[in-house]
Amino acid sequence: PFPFAQNFLRERKLVYEDVAYNIPRKLEAFWPECKVTAIQVEGNSGFSPKCFVTGIGCTKTENPSLHLPSTRFILDFEGPTRNSD
């Protein structure tokens, strides 16, 4: 797999993984044939709006909970399917 940089965020004394940044890169490194198109992370009040790879829905104003500490996420991705011969 290709090497990639991981991002961690700090909030006071808490350091946590930036799930919205790291998880799509981890999936694409593990499965190079797939392409992540959007991500949502679980925040204080449910899942965040979708953040698309085009940048739509990813600003702090549009999506304030996108980079909060989280262990749950939803990915939209495209990948090859198994051929049925």
C-alpha cells in the first residue's frame, strides 16, 4: 500500500484521531481499487452531514461536527464488483 499521512487533533488535553481525514485514506490504502466519495462521522447529535471528496459539505460552517472525536462513521465508496462468469 501507498504510505499516507495521518492526522490527529488536539482539544485541550485530549488528542484524538481525525476520523474524517484518516479513515478514507486507510480504506484506499488497504483496497486500492476503491474510491471513497463521502464520509459522515457520529457527533454529539447523530451523524454529521456528508462531506464529499469534492469539498462540498466539508467546511466548519457547513459541517461543525465533522472533526469531533468519534469512533463511528459512514463511508460512501465505489469499488469493483466480483465478476460472475
